[in-house]
Amino acid sequence: MKIKYLFLLVFGIATTLTHAQDDELDVRVQDTVVASTATILDYDPLAPSKAAFYSAVLPGLGQAYNKKYWKIPIVYAGIGTGIYFWIQQDQEYDRFRNAFKRRLAGFTDDEFFGDGDTPLVSNDRLIDAQRQAQKNKDISLIVAVAFYLINIVDANVDAHLRQYNINDDLSLTPQLQIDPVSTQASYGLSLRFNFGQR
């Protein structure tokens, strides 16, 4: 019988302490909500669209808007590389095409014919070279356009993430523990969530 009363007494004290902690938690959460409403006013919902628009108009301008200046040379290097190789392959395509057209017209004075009666490069090889140059032109154009589009997406995503609230109230940390008996490692994640201010 005494154990029953002792159990009821311990249960009552635990319930009272838990209720007191819940009241304190509610006060902390309300303080946090009031404190966080001030930061909501700083959020600019149009910032991502502005950054994307700036990058679409002039590549790299969205990165400058987001103050990520180190990304601008990468954008121009990617687009410039694609354009450079497109121009180079276009010139190669024109060389092969002009030589092939002159051969079809009956001339033997193109740069791939050589000095003798038999050509150094056959007509079939000139056709293959034209196809390869056209394929390389297409790939170079795709690379330039891809860097242009990545530039726009990067500016948009970066503007979104710049406004994202990052604090220590919620953290996910990887954990590694080694069992001293079996010397085997156990991996896991540690999730920490803090309510309110301390």
C-alpha cells in the first residue's frame, strides 16, 4: 500500500515539473516567434527573380548582385570557351567544305589534294571531316548555352540561399564512435534543436 502512495507522489511531482517546463517552453517559443518576425521583414521575395533577370541580360551580373564576384570569371570562361571552339570548328568546316566543293567542280588545286595525280585526302574523308566539324560546332554551342543557363540558375538559387535563415538552433552533425571492445566504428547523425534563447 505504501508503494502505491509513493508511486502516486512521484508521479504527481513529475507531472508538476513537466507542466512547469512546458509553460517555460511556451514562453521561450513566443519570445522566439516575436524575435523572428523582425527578420521576416528583411526577406525580399523578388531578389531571386532579380538575380536571374540580371544574369539573363548580362551573364555574371546576377552573381555581382548576389556579391559572389568570384563566380563571374568562371561564367565567362565557360561561355568564352564554347564560343572559341565554335569559331574554330566553323573555320575548319569551311576549309573542308570549300575543298570538297572545288573537287566537285573539277579543280585539283585545293590544300588537301597535294602535288601528284592522287589526292592526299579523299573525297570521302573530306565528307567525314565536314560531319565531324559540324558535330564539334554543335557541341561547342551546347557548352556555351549550358554555361549561360547555369549562370542564370546559379544566380537564382544563390539569391534564395542568401536569404535563408541559418542559425545554431537546428543542426545536424555527423557522429563517429569507435567501440573500444570490438574496435568497430559506428556511424550516425546527431540532431540538435534548441527552443528559444538561453
